[in-house]
Amino acid sequence: MTRKLLIETLRKIVSDCGYAFHTGFAYRMESELKTFPAVWLLPPRVIDTEGRCQGLKKYGVIIHLVCNGVHRHKETCWSTMEKDVRTMYAALAQAECVKSVDALTCNPGEFSLTNRGELSLTSEFTVMMPFGVTQTEE
């Protein structure tokens, strides 16, 4: 349940920031990523847990932001995407279902992620979420 809650929380935040939201493994980007700007969420991975029946799960999150940019203006596009990531990061940290968000990194992409020539920025961070008694785990 925490995984679904994390994905749905990110979906809302990303949409509120004006990006189309997609999730899945990276090899699907080429066929599914058609509207820009967009965020592609790779499946979150559990990187740590505290507790057995209840406690905290730490997820490693990787998102790719993509925009239809002119490559001569790539620094401006990357700066805009970095600002948007910080906005998303701050909103996620304020979400009721999230205990903490840490270790934000942003890396501009040298090459497009699809054959559409878009600019990209990859962001990684960790999200700590409670699980257990108050939530139904799958």
C-alpha cells in the first residue's frame, strides 16, 4: 500500500506542477512518452526498512523530467526543470503520508531519452514512509 500511496502522491504533485505523469520501466519511455513536459517515474525501490509489522520504509525514487526544448537553450530548460523538481520535492515533504524526503540530486541529460529530441533531467531522492497498523500492506 505504501508504494501505491507514494506513486499516487507523486502523480498529484507532478500534475499540479504542469507535467504529464508516467510510470514504468525505462525501456517503455520510447513508446509511451508523447506529451511534454512530462515526468517519468521509475518503479520506486525499497532500500531500507525499520520495524517488522509496523515502522518505516525508505524508498529510492528516480524521476526523469523531459521537456521539448531547443538545445541552444538547454541551460534555461535545465534550470526550469531543477526549479520544478525542488517544488515537487518540497510538496512531497509536506505530504501527510510522508515522514521525510532526503538526498535530492539532479543530473542534466546529455542525450534525449526518446527519438523525439527532448531535453531531460534525472532526479533521485529518498522518501521515508510509515507502514503497518494504520495502513493495509499488500
